Amino acid sequence: MAKVVLCYSGGLDTTVCIPILREKYGFDEVVTVTVDIGQPEDEIRYAERRGEKYADKHYTIDAKKEFVNAIFMLIKANGDYEGYVLGTALARPIIAEKVVEIAKKENADAIAHGATGKGNDQLRFDNIFFQHGFRVIAPMRELNLTREWEMEYAEKHGIEIPVTKDKPWSIDENLWSRSIEGGKLEDPSYIPPEEIYEWTLSAEKTPNEPEIIEIGFEKGIPISINGEKMDGVSLIRYLNEIGGKHGVGRTDMIEDRILGLKARENYEHPAATILITAHRDLEKLVLSRRELKFKKIVEEEWAELVYYGLVNEPLFEALNAFIDKTQERVTGWVRVKIYKGSCIPLARSSDFALYKEELTSFDSLELDQRFSEGYSRFHGLQGRIYNEIKKDLKTI
Amino acid sequence: MAKVVLCYSGGLDTTVCIPILREKYGFDEVVTVTVDIGQPEDEIRYAERRGEKYADKHYTIDAKKEFVNAIFMLIKANGDYEGYVLGTALARPIIAEKVVEIAKKENADAIAHGATGKGNDQLRFDNIFFQHGFRVIAPMRELNLTREWEMEYAEKHGIEIPVTKDKPWSIDENLWSRSIEGGKLEDPSYIPPEEIYEWTLSAEKTPNEPEIIEIGFEKGIPISINGEKMDGVSLIRYLNEIGGKHGVGRTDMIEDRILGLKARENYEHPAATILITAHRDLEKLVLSRRELKFKKIVEEEWAELVYYGLVNEPLFEALNAFIDKTQERVTGWVRVKIYKGSCIPLARSSDFALYKEELTSFDSLELDQRFSEGYSRFHGLQGRIYNEIKKDLKTI
Amino acid sequence: MAKVVLCYSGGLDTTVCIPILREKYGFDEVVTVTVDIGQPEDEIRYAERRGEKYADKHYTIDAKKEFVNAIFMLIKANGDYEGYVLGTALARPIIAEKVVEIAKKENADAIAHGATGKGNDQLRFDNIFFQHGFRVIAPMRELNLTREWEMEYAEKHGIEIPVTKDKPWSIDENLWSRSIEGGKLEDPSYIPPEEIYEWTLSAEKTPNEPEIIEIGFEKGIPISINGEKMDGVSLIRYLNEIGGKHGVGRTDMIEDRILGLKARENYEHPAATILITAHRDLEKLVLSRRELKFKKIVEEEWAELVYYGLVNEPLFEALNAFIDKTQERVTGWVRVKIYKGSCIPLARSSDFALYKEELTSFDSLELDQRFSEGYSRFHGLQGRIYNEIKKDLKTI
Amino acid sequence: MAKVVLCYSGGLDTTVCIPILREKYGFDEVVTVTVDIGQPEDEIRYAERRGEKYADKHYTIDAKKEFVNAIFMLIKANGDYEGYVLGTALARPIIAEKVVEIAKKENADAIAHGATGKGNDQLRFDNIFFQHGFRVIAPMRELNLTREWEMEYAEKHGIEIPVTKDKPWSIDENLWSRSIEGGKLEDPSYIPPEEIYEWTLSAEKTPNEPEIIEIGFEKGIPISINGEKMDGVSLIRYLNEIGGKHGVGRTDMIEDRILGLKARENYEHPAATILITAHRDLEKLVLSRRELKFKKIVEEEWAELVYYGLVNEPLFEALNAFIDKTQERVTGWVRVKIYKGSCIPLARSSDFALYKEELTSFDSLELDQRFSEGYSRFHGLQGRIYNEIKKDLKTI
């Protein structure tokens, strides 16, 4: 009795995998698992109905809490891979871990996923499945299926074909971001049509009054909006809504995939834009110059690990330890103005501000302007010696 | 016959320095120098009239060309110090070098400047003046003068006091940016009033139609707008105007000054925002992932050197060599949409794109999806071994 | 009743400071403090006798334990500033904190130290003293005293002049390293005479038999020699002795001081060389490639902070958090061979080794050689696309 | 008429590839190419004889000059991957490019190499062969051959089996380094026997008199020994000989291979140790602190690219541009003492030294000790503010 657990979204690809796993791979039992990381409710219900109908057994697992915790770490790290807010990348290992839990519980012989051999997700999924010692089956990657073949095969197996408007792009959506790629968008010089966006209004259609929002942070984590405490899921959903209404949080970019291919990607992420803008602003008030400069290098590495799906790499834990230490003081509030697609910090405050007004205005006795001359004598000293030598030798 | 050359802006501070240099420092001759780095024309003329009137001799030097060259390097480096576009920082050493030229020509015994002991400019000026072996005099830093004393002293010496509207903040302006600091703005939680801005309209007052602009780049340098070739000064002035009209290019931030004090700064810089947004976008199409990742570290260091006024540090030349090498291929165009304060890239193209549509869509024979599985087996291998050990030992 | 606490070594400089603090600075009471950070016992006793004789009150404080803890952190960080093992740099803030404790206990009005204005120690001391709000007095820096003046002044005040062999260099010594600088050594092209070394024999005079030593580590900290557990002070002293006997641990280098001056420095540090060689070797067995690569960047920054005396900078805590996380698994042993000045790792073992013999020899079923081809197809992909474009366009 | 060019060493593996390429892959013509990158002369002659005997055509190509140029760049970069001097890694792409030249000249249909699927060389070779659009054949990787099978197959095809002493390790040797791996050495805790070393004497057997060698550098490149100009090949060979005689240049380490496996490696490289020790020492005299610190980050990345065989990655060119810029002043000499396995710098000199004796001893008028106090007031300022806040709030 061979059993396989299938990472299941309810779409055509993963649904045709069910009979494929039986027919082409010889499994006796196919168990589908849909993991809720904040995608639209009706998508989850749809997957649930279809899993229950076509597979031998179906699980729907709520991982929103785990995902929000990961997002909180991402905010502390100002998570940004070449400009991308890392929504899908961050979710994959969480989904994979949940699927592994079911596979263990079900004593499954293998885990299957519907990712192709072109993208990043196969690598993010495989990494976690391999780690737990599972055989991995990726029919899309292994069989090179076309959409036409899939539709025919679905019909043959009595699988209802999703009546989606025929969208020429591929979408992935969770609590943190919505990505749109493929089709004509693959041409970097093609200006994307408005219809690809669902979370954000075009700036032309947004309200004519700006909104000022105050985000409260505690140890780097957003905890309140306009003074009102909110749990993570609600806070992010609220900002996605209000930010989207003001056209905030669109990215159109060229991105380097893990395998080394460049791809044009479009993203929507109102909450991510607002929260990271605010978080960065608060950090500038609280962290020392040396912390800010070095943390950027840490952030660059952190984002790469997340994008690559390498959250089980030991370096990831060490980077998190660094980041967490810096965030102990990132407590305070930031006011941002969102309007017609832009999000600008206007004011901020923290008990931990390294800012001292009396020092900046130099009125204190502690620092006398004359000390600056002493400082100035040494500032740039080596550069001056260098130029003197250069002048003398005239040979460099 | 002791002679001093004074770095001259025409304002109250540097004008009272003229009699001070005679009376308190005993110079027989004071030569004023005003350097044109793109500040408003009438400011330069005003400085010129007053220099000619109050000093023994006056020079007005045009350094716009040198400044534009420095700005071009800054664009290649995506110049950004903690969010600041580095306008004033970049201009100071250029001004200083021009003043040194005059000081040498005039056989001056010393160079004077009007910077205080609180800020960055004293260090940027001193560094260049010291390098050329000049004695540096900084009356504001050395004598701790108050505005009241200065006004009285000016009156006593027949110096006309500039009838500026009594602005409670201090302004610095050149081709690349306009900075506003001081007064109430020093409180990070104070929301700045609209009146501090002169280059940019408030997004609420900008046109209701967005503008799409195409920037052409050659080797990292912007050379055309909407297909029309433009010289650097004109191109930057044009983008400042049109960007400002659409409310693009405002920064409100906490900044770490060289001496280690944090300060709240406000900036305007429409052209800088548009050009760097476009430049970064084009780089993502053309540079390899490894170049993009490492160049960020180089940029961080580059920006620090410029902010610190250390452009004569040998590291600066080496960073520039790195950057120039990467820019050889940054040729192409980017279309950005500016609207109501936001600036978003929409499309881009380059003959040097590392992007290959046929690879991304994986239709080529060259890359087969099955290869991805081989890749996947090694991707994250060490992280998996680490987790296996961790599980076995249960002690980490 | 003005009281000053003096950071006291017992030498001529700090001893003449006692009457100077009374006569030139007007203090009524001078309290001397000598901090034991592992310098030779007789040096401490000598300072004690003289402090008790010439000052109003004397304290000897044992800080060896605090210093060993700091050294343990340094080992985890492979502490190395341009090749220097950081002994003096690491000790200064610890000494300063102990002096501050006494100053607080004694209700002192100021703290004095004997550092000149040329070196690093003034900055390391001042930083801690300023932090605790003390007025700092540095007579050597402020009064520009010469040795002749000091000797005459000492005689006048009945201070016995130390009968040291007239060494033309200045020495600093503690548990971790011994530094020699000054005099003829200042010339980088001068080959130092053997007599400057006291901890290490010249390789020509060391035993003709090598010694193999096994160092045991637990979480990055050395805990045993040849299987025998030892406390930190004993372990370091033992390795200093045996390493010195074999001529291990000499450094002759040009170093960049904090103020930007380059200086020629000579150091001895047998234990440091042995421990860091062994620690680095063990890390290569246990840490992942990504950890090793990124930790080097962290170490570079860590060493700079220690050298600059900036251990109270918040970045230092964050770097330590990173390092500590990586060290949780650095448990195991390393065998090194020390002989005639060299120290070479020969063998190592750890339960946490990321090394898996069956993977390296590829006999396991888990990894098949054919997977490597898949990997190879993507390895370097962007570089190949780059070269193809380069060839096509012939313009780069 | 299918033709294949085979990268040929003359050993058993690549020799059995000749009939394999005919029989199993169906090639009509096999052309062997041996590239001389400084391996022992008799090895090259041996390969030549066997190539001429068993293949249809043989080429021996001298690439020593190209290899020396690459080594010169490596010296400027202080080339070091986790402690490895990168000899084999640096040679592979040069060999590959030469083989490509022949393959193009011969109009070959494919290129074959004898690397297995376990190591690094397959990836370094493939990368260059793929870049030039060649089909790559790697029989060892594809057919999973055992030594027994190979010997039987050789006999069957009349191939003389090399009568090597049955060495249980695998060797690679060129001008820059000799590597030994495999067999019992795979166990990290196994102390390697003396017999694995051929270039270096055991320190116990070296002369009892040390040798002091002066290396002259010009723009970062070694050009003379003890004042006598030498070409690259001769200079490196001379230092390998004399260094080996004194036991200098052994490495025993755990290394992270490209695929992510850790492996124990042993290396010999006397010239590399001497030259890089001297080069680093000279750099400390000449480069600014900021250059030294940042160059370390550049070197880390440079070494990774070389180890990975990614010298055709555009980042490599940019890193080289950075490095070359810093090396313009690395001209001067260094004296090192080599003795019983150790190599220690004793003295150094350069016209471009950033060292100024008069500054260090602070006797010049230019720098007064009092200025240091001014510097000290700002040094560490943010760390002090941080600690003050920490104390006040008692919550961090």
C-alpha cells in the first residue's frame, strides 16, 4: 500500500496530479494537503472541496500564525530581495513543514508537489522534504506536461476544469504579497495592463485625501495602528486594505531566480510597503550608525537565504540572533502619509532614540565646538598623506 | 601683507567674516570666492555683488561641469547615505578644490570658511584645505558667535543685513538637492509644514494626469529624456522641474552626522529620485545577481566616503574602478511613471540584458527541466546535514 | 576636598602624575588603582608598593576573570585586527570599568590616566570614563612632558626612579599578549633585535622535537589541553609557556592606529596563536560554508570595534549574538603541531561536523553522480549569458 | 565523422576514456590535449607519448604564461579560499580555454573530460565548455566506472597501465600548488603520514640556519628575489624550491566543495605562502586602513569566484578592477625569514608607505597632542548615548 501526500492548491495542475500519482507513479492512496497562509478564504474552501472529492483524504491546515511570526522576523530584517518583499519565498518552507507533519502522521512513502522545473518553488519545497528524508515527486517537472494535455487528462478522469477567466499570467497570493508573472509580462519592456492588479488601485483612482497612519512598534514588531493594538493577521490585513485603497505597494521588477535566470515580476504588497517604510524610519532614530551600516549587510544575506528557501541553513539562525539583538530597542511609533501610491514618513518617536536634541544643537557644556577642530585634524588623515605622496612621486 | 581667501556665500555669516578676518585675525586682505554648483542664479549674483562690495577682491567660479561629473558617478553608485541623496556632501570637496585654486593663485596665507563646529561641512572643507597645506580659519567654530552679535557687528561695519523672510531653518541648495534643517524640525516627531518645500509641490496640488518619462542611459550615465539627448545640467534641471511639479523627491529622515550626532533632515531632490529609480531598475536587467549583491556593499561604502567628505581617500578610487567596470553595460532605457509624489518603473530595455526570454520560459533545448532536480539535490545540502545532526544530538 | 582616582601602573609616567595631580590640577587626594589583567605578578606588587607609598590610598583589583571572559569571546570571534591579536585593546575597557567602580565608591571628582595623545589607549580609556560622566584628566596629553622633565620632577618630589634597564622601547603586557613598540622599531625597515622578545624563544634556540597538543573546545571556548580540563587563566598561561618555548606567536607588522597613523608594532602571543589556529580549524569542520564566509565579515567588524575600544557600542552586542549562535556547535578537539615557531593543525574531530564521509565519497544512494550534471547546467549560467552577449555585441 | 577533443592527463582515467569515447559514445576520432600549467616536465612528456600512441591526434599546449598572469592576479588578491591557495581552481579555466581553442580548430563535435561527479573540477570545466557552446562528455560521471573495471578495460584495449606506486590518494600538481586528497585522508581526525608531501621537507629535516629572503614587488606583482629580477615562472619555481627546503607551505584543512560537501584536503605551496605573506605585509604599509578593511571583503568574494570556477562571471572583472586600482602603489620590498616551516616578515619598505615617522612620534607641528582630546570627545559618542539610555530605561 503505497501512499503519497500531495501539496495541494486546488488548481488544474495539482488536481491532475492526483490521478497521475495513481496511474503513472503507482500510488494506492493520495492524500491532499492545503495550507492556509492567508490566501483568500474562498480559494481555501475551493481546494478543500476538490481535495475531498478527488483525493482519498484531504487536510486543510491553518498556518497563519506561523506565517505571521515569520513575517515579523522579515519586518525586523527589512526583508527585501532585489526589491521583492519575499511573500511567496517566506511561505514555502512553512507550507512544506506542515505537509511534512501530515506525511509523517499518515506514514506516507513520498511527498508530491506541483512546481515546475523552471522556478524557485521546487527548490524551496524539495529542500524541506529532502531534509525530512522523504522521496519527492514533482510530476510537472518530471513529465513536462502541457496545459492542453492536462485539460484532456482531467476530462478523462472526471475532473472539473476550473472556470477561471483565461488569465495569461500566473498568480500567487498570501497574507504578505500577491505576485503576477508570465505571459506578455515576460517581456521587460512591456508595460503591464492595470488588470493584473487586484489588491491595489491605480493611483489615478484613489481618494483625493491623504491618510496619515501611526504604526506602533515593540522590539521591531508592529503592534498597533493609530494607537489601537492589533494582532498580526488583522494588522496586516488592515494595512493591505487601506494601503491598496491608496494605491500603495506595487513593484515591477527584474528578478534573479535561484537557478540564475532573470525574470520579470510584478507584485502587490501594501502592508509590506507601509510597515517596512515605517520600520526603517524608526531604526534610523534608534540604531547607531555602525548598526545601521552593518545591518544592511546582514539584511542582504538574510534576504538571499529566504529567497533561496534556505531558512534551515545555520547561518539563518545566526543572522536572526544579530537582528533580534538590534531590535530590542526598536520600540516607538512612526507616522506615515499614504497618498496616491506613495508612502512617506513624517514623524517618529522612541524612548530609545539615540538622538539628543541638546547635542545636535551643541548648547550643552558637554560638547564644545572647539573639540570639532581636534576631530577634524584626524578626519581623513590617511587620504591626505596619500595625496601628498601621490603628488611627490607623480607616478601613480 | 597677510592675505586670506574666504569661501563665500553672500549670507550674514560669511559676510561678517570679512571684517572679523581683518580685525580679529589681523589679515590685510580678504578675497572672497563664490563657487557655482547650480544654486539659484540670483543667489550667485547676490554673493558676487556683496563680495565685490565688502571684500578686497571677489571671484565667482563656475564648477557646474565638475559637479555634474561627480553626480554622474553618484548615479552609477546609486548614491544613498541612509536615504540621503548626498547633494551637499558631494558639492563640498568640489567647492573646496576651487577655493584652493584661487588661494594658490592669490598666494594666500590661509583659507577661511563659515561652517560651524556642529555640522559636517567643516570636516569636508578642512579635509581638502589641510590636504593642500593651508592654515584653516573657521570663525564660526572658533568664536562661538550668536546671530544677535553678528547683526550688531554687521551694522557697525556697514554691512547690509539680508532681508530674508525670517526662516527658522537653515537651507542648502545646489543642482542635485535642497536641504532644510534646524529650528522646530530638530524634533523628530514634529510634522514639517508645507512651507519648507520649494522644489516640490505637495502631492495634493500636483496634476491629475501622470507623466511617463523615458530615461536613456549610456554606461550608467543618463543621456536622454524621451529619446532626446541632453547635457547633464539641462537633464537634471528638467527632471527637477517636472518631478517637482508631480511632487516627486521628498525625504524626511533621521541622519547620522559624521561626528556621531543624529539629526533630523528634510530634503528635496526630484531629479535624483527619478534618475536613481531608473538606474537601479536598468541595473537589475543587466547586472548579474552576484554583481547586484556585491555592488550594494560597495555602494554602502561609497556613500559613506562621500558623506564624510573623504573623496580623496584612496579607497574611493578603488570603489569607483569597481563601479565603472560594472557600468560598461548599463546602457538602455527605462520608462518611469511619475504621479502624485510617486515614481515607479514600468518598462525597461537593454541590448546587454542578462535576461533571455527563451531560458526563463524553458523552451530551449539548452536547459531541460530535469536538470533542475540535479540542482535541487545539492541546493541547501549543508543546511539539511546540519538539521540531521541537530536532531540526532538534540543538544544544540 | 577634590579627589581624583588615577589609573596606575607604577611606572615613571603614572607615578609623577601623583604630585602633578596635586600641584598642577589642585587635587587634595589622589587614589591609585592598579588592575590585574594577568601582567607579571611582580609588576603588580611593585605598583602596589609604590601606590601605597606615594598616593593617599591605593587599590589593587583583580580582573583576570573578566579578562578571560573577554578573551573567550575573542577566541570565538577569531579576534584579529590587521594581524594583531588585540591583547592591549581588549584589556583597556576592562581596566577602565574597574577604575570607574573605585571612582564611584570613592566619590571621586575626576579620573586620571597616563596615556599620551599619540596612541590608542587614551581613546579607549576616555570612552569608558566619559560614559560614566567623569571628568577625565590626561596629564601626559595635556602637558606634553618629556622624560627628562619627569625625572627631575620625580627627584624633586622624592619619587624613586625605576631602575629599569634603559629600554628604548615601550612595553605592554597582559595575559593575552605582550607588545613592543617605539624607538628604532618605528622604522618599518629595521629588523628587530632578538632582545625585544621575552615570551618567545628564537626558533633557532627551541627544542628539536616538535610537540603535538590537543585542544578541547566547548561552544567555541577552549576547555582542555590533551584531555585535561583547565580553567581559562591556567590554560592560557600553560600555552604561553609551551608555545613560547617552541618559538610560536610572534608578530611584526604595520598597524593602523585609531587616529589614522600607521605604526610598526611587534607582539608576542603564543597562546593566542595556538588557540586561534585550532579554533579556526574546528570551525571549518563544523560551520557551513555560508557561515564561514559571512562570519569573516562579522569578525572584521568585531575586531575593529575592539581595537577602537568601542565595546560599549550597541553593534558589539549584536555581533556577539551572531557569533555566540554560531559557536553553539563548535565543540570538539583539534591537534596542532608546534615546532620551531610554526603551529599547524594536523587532525580534528567533532560530533557536530558537517562532514559526512559517505557523501564526500559519494557511495550513498542519496546522491548520485548524475545529479551533478544537473547542477553543472546552472552553475555559472549568468556568466555564460554575459559572455555570449559580450561576444555578440563586441562593444564591451 | 564525429570528432571529440579530450582533456588529457595521461593517467588511467583519461586514457581509458579514449576507447570509451569510440565504443560507448560512437566517436570516429579522438583528439587528446595536454595543457602545461607547470606540472612536472616528465608528466607532460608521459601524457604526450601516450596521447600520440592511443589517440588519433595529440596536442601539448604551453599555458604557463597565462597561468603566471592568473597567479599574479591571485597574489594581488591575496587569493585564499578558507585557507586554500587555489592552485587547481585557478588552473582549470585556463586549461579549459586552451582545450576549447583546439576543439574549435579541429571542428570538434564535443569536448570530453575525465572529472567525476563528486568534485569541483567537473563544474569548472563544464562552465567554460558550455560557454563556448560545446556538448560536454564526462564518462567518469556518466558511467560510474570503478578502478577494477578500468584496468580490465585498459588491458582489453592494449593500454599500458601506469606503474605508479599504489598511492591511496589522488594528487593534482601545477606551478602554484600540489594537492593531496582521498583514501585515509578523508577522515579529518587521521594525522597524515609524511609520505604524502613531495614539495616540502618535514620541519624536522630542514636546515638549522634560517634564510632571509627579500621579495621585490611592483604594482602588487613580485618581480625580484634579493634584488635580482626574475620572470614569474622562475621566481615561483625558485621559491617553491627554497621554501620547500625549509618546510614552508603546508596546509591541512577541511574545505567546502562547490556542491556543498566538506572534504579534508592537504596542500603544499611554498612559493604561495612566501609571496602572499610578503604581499600582505607590504599592503599594510601602503594601503589605507579603509582600503585594507574593504579589500578583505573583496578578497573573500574573489576567492569564492575562483574556487567556483566562475572567472567568466562579470563580477570577477569588477573585483579585479578594484584590486588593480589598490595595487598601483604596492611597490617596494619585504624581507621574510623562512625557517623550519615558518615564514615571518621582518622588514619592509616602500616609497608609497602611508607611514610617516614624524606623525607617529608626533613631533611635527602639524599635529598637536591636544587635538586628540577633541577627537576623543566624539570617538564612541553614540555608544555612550546608548548606554546612558540603557541605564535610564533599565528595560533593555
